[in-house]
Amino acid sequence: MENDFSIKVENVSKKYCKSLKRSMLYGVKDIARNSLGLSSNSHILRKDEFWAVEDISFEVKKGETLGIIGPNGAGKTTILKLLNGIFWPDKGKITIKGKVGALIAVGAGFHPMLTGRENIYLNGAILGMSRHEVNRKFDTIVEFADIGDFLDTPVKFYSSGMFVRLGFSIASHSAADILLIDEILAVGDLSFRAKCRKLIKDLSRKGVTIILITHNMHMLSYVCENSLVLVDSKVVYRGRTDEAIDIYRSSLEGKQSYYHNGTGEIKIEKLEILDSKNNPRTDFEIGEKVKIRVYYKSSKNIENPIFNIAIYRGDKYEVVTGMRTDFDKINFGIIKGTGFVDLEIESFNLLPNNYIINTTIYHNDGFAFYDRIERVARLKVVGGKKINGTTYLSHTWSSNKKY
């Protein structure tokens, strides 16, 4: 049915001001104009203003769990705050069908001087729960939050993880029709995140509409069939989560650049990624042979320079592994002029993701360096292995069961 939606966002834009002083001045002017029955011209950008989200449109069906991903500053949290009614859009229209529960900031709605027990009642009231309803669900909320003996301790002494456990437990048991969840679930421990994934699935099956913001691609692919990708305050994709993840990772690549630094006696000319037939490629299946070729140019005789190649995950820019010629006891002797050095990896067993390569040429002391380039090349591993982590280890299974 066309009207079977919980959330409908139509051509919504929201602007902010970089200057607090100007923001306050604009606010006073807009209130004055509105009180006189004049338009505040909210569709026009003034000095120091920018669009946090611009011309956003999407729809979420009842019972759907939609992921929202994108680089930092793309407007993800702004969308959640607009949906929760914290902000009003400057342009466009938002239609919400049902009661909204939101978990947007750690400890939002908590009073620091009150105990966990007291804050359950306070936060429950904020989320529209009656005291009778909180009483009925109290034990379930406490059990899920798993804050132990800290239930009767003021929450100002809670860790960020305890804040999140209690806040999520209250919000998820509030009988909301729509649940908005920000990245804050990332601060919970592994067992709590596993409980959250299961609960999100259960709530979705019961018809609760959920919007989830996260940088955890594993959680996203587990709980969200569809996702929305934001880049530069605009929606660039709305559809299957696996496609959304690829588009998101590609958007991160487009924002990266590299530069040289070092003492300069050797310069890195370029870096090539080759397959087993020495053909340049950027996309590989798990386990394929990969050759990374570093071209250099030296202005003088250099004795035994150390070549280093480091591989980073593209979505989080976290180092995965690094390889150095001195650690592998490789000595190239004296190098002069132009040439290249190859690093061959027989079985490239990193899991599907985009990867960034940094390379450095060190002096033979292993500390000072001649040249370093970050983000010099990118490599994509494709495939359908749904495994959490970064590395695929070749393995077999066996059992002593008698058939």
C-alpha cells in the first residue's frame, strides 16, 4: 500500500551557522520577521550558513530497519534530530506516523544526580511511558541493561558504556512505534552489541520501524536489508545494504589525497597494483595473488634503503598490516637512478572491503625516511563472505561423529 509508511521525508533541508554570534543574531531577526507575519527566507543561505542536509527525500515502511551511513559531517545525526522533532526543517516536509523513541546522545534525558533507578522513570516519562508501564517493564529494562549494583548509584558515576546500556534498554522497551538509534551503540561491549542486534531484529519483526546510524558495517549488514548513503549533505543512494556499503566506501576514497615528505634523496614515482599476470588491477577476489610495485627515482647512490608498505582499511583508515624489507632481512644493496621494487603476496586473504596503501622508503637506520606517500593507491577486495573482521584464514572443519 502506498500509505503504509512510518516516516516520509520530502525535499527536506536544514541549515546551520558556523558563527555562534551570527546564529543568535539571525535567530532574533527570524523571530521578529515571523512575529510581523513576514517570511524569514529560510531557503536562502546567509553569511556563515551552510546546509547540514539539503533536499533530502526518503520513505521508511512500517517494520523496516533502515541504515544511514556516510562520512563524518554528511548530515546523519541532523536527520535523526529532525525526525525526533529536536529541530524543524528550513525547507521541506516530514511526516511521522506513530510514537518515536530516540537514542541520539549518550545520557540524553538522564539527570546526573539521580540514580539509575530514578532515571529509568524520568527517561521513561520523556519517552511517553506512564509510571504503571515503567513499573511493569522495570525488571526487564534492568536485566537488559545489566548495570548490576550500580542501579542505585547516581548516573554521573557511570561509564559511557553503562549510559548506553541503560539508555538503549529504556528506549527499546518504551513501546515506541519508531526507534531512532545513533552511532552511540559503538561504545557498548561485544556482548551488549550482540544483544542489541538480536533485539533490533525482534523489534522489527513486531512491526517497529528502526533507523540506525552506524559506522559498523557488520552490524549494518546484519540488521538492515536497506540503507541510505549520505555524502556532502545529500542522499546519493537508497537501496540494498550491500550496494550501499560499496558506495559509502567509494565515497571515502574520493576524499583522499596524498603528498610527499622526507629527506628526498629517493622519490617514490608511483605505485602499481598488479595481478598474477602482471596486469594492473584494483579489484581482487579473496585469496588471489597480488603484486605491489613501487617505482622510485634516486638522485645519488643510496645504500640499502628500506622499503615499507602498509595496508589500511578504507572505511575506518585503520592499519591492517605492514611489511618492511629490513624486517624480512632483504638487502637491495646500492640503489641509484630509476627502478622498481616488487612486493608479492601469494594469497591476499583480506575480507571484502576497500583498502588504502601507504608506502615509505627509509634510511638504513630504519627511522629517518627519504620519502613517504600516504594513500598512494587503493585496492578493493570483492566477494560474498559474510564474516566479521579483516582477514580470511584458509581452514577446514572436522568432527569425530560416526556416520
